[in-house]
Amino acid sequence: MRNYATLVTCLLGFTIAMAPTSNAYAMRGACRDDAKSLCADVQRGDRGAMHQCLMEHQDQLSDACVARIEQGRQRAQACQADVESLCPDLAEGDRRGVHRCLMENESTLSDSCRAVFENRGHGRGSHSKGS
């Protein structure tokens, strides 16, 4: 079984990956300055490495970045049991696979995980919305 830290990291990546474009920009905006100053050596676009770097410097992060990361942790925690039970064979760190697996199993998700999808605009009925 995957250890808790790895699972949380994967789930945090999943919440960022599933974010609508405006929220993805907000995540980058909330942590942009922190990333530039603390993680300048991380290759651009490598979200996993960037997240790891930010976690290594968490005591130096801005309040806005800490708040955004905490929001992601709460979302990840809401879906943790669903990922463990519905997607046990996914490769470690496969956030797109996690997202796909949860979407394929949307009808059996826990209420807390389903709320994450609905609040992020990924529920089945949301795909036809013109937002």
C-alpha cells in the first residue's frame, strides 16, 4: 500500500490538475513568487518537482501559498478513501490516472469526494454548462 505522504502528494497534484483554468492560474499566482525565489532550479512545468520543492520550504512560504496548498490538502483528503478503494492499481504519482479513475467511478464516489468534483465544475451535469 502506498504511504500516506505519497498518496497526499498524488492527490494534491490531482486537485491541481483537475482545477479549471482560472483556479490553476490562481494556484500559480498564490505560489508564484515563492516558486521563483525558493525553487528557481526546478524545471518549468514539472508540477510534481515544484510541489516537492515548495513542501521542502514550507516554513518559508507566503501566507497566500500556504492557504492554497491547505485548500488542496483538504480536497485531497476528501477523496483519499475513494482513491484507495477505487483506484488501487494506479502507478504512484499518476494524478491524471487518479482523475480519470474517479471520473469513471463518479456514481460510486463518497459524498465528500463528489462534492470536490461538483465544486470544481467536473460533475457530469457541468460539462454542458457554458461557463
